[in-house]
Amino acid sequence: QVQLVEFGGGLVQAGGSLRLSCAASGRSFRSSAMGWFRQAPGKERVIVASISWSGESTYYAEYVKGRFTISRDKAKNTLSLQMNSLKPEDTAVYYCAARSVGGGSYYTEERNYDYWGQGTQVTVSS
């Protein structure tokens, strides 16, 4: 059974940092693009960042660019999101996602991903 499990969410003050991790099991995603999405209360789920299989191509949504960094460890089958200078508007449930095949570039739409984690809550207080 393929699983993506997120870790690292929590409560942090504005200006602080958090590091999210996503552990994949059941299959290797070393040849697949992966990404992070988030969903704030009452809003749709949106892209945060995406990374190609090699890690050489990355995408960041404008609202996190310069503050968040996506990375992956293919050997460990993990995905990470370093979040700095957090703002209250970053409060959301964060989801890890992976494609079943294909990963030469990054992907920014939900329909591009086949596997999803259960999400981890990030709350930024002002």
C-alpha cells in the first residue's frame, strides 16, 4: 500500500520557521515529481511548491517565493519543505503529493498528482 505521511506541522509565531517532511512508503518516487499543496479554512487547495525527480527544477507559488524551500532525498524517499518568515496567512493544512510516473519537470495542478498524504496543520499566530 502506497502511503505519504507528513510530519512537522504545528503552531508557530509570525516570523518563525517550521520544517515539514513527507515520508513515502510502498513504492519509490525517485523518478517522480512531487509537491506541496495547502488548504486554508474555507478555501480551495492550492499549490505551494513542486520539484522534479532530479531536484533540478523547482516551482514556488508567488505567495511563498523567497521564504519556502522544497527539497527531496531520493535515497530516503522523502520530501521536505523548509518554511521561514512565516505569516498568519500561511495558516493551512499542508499536503504532500506525488506523481505515479513522470517527473522531468515540476507540476502545479492537483490533477497532475496521483498520491496524497493526509495533511499536517500549520498555524501561524500574529
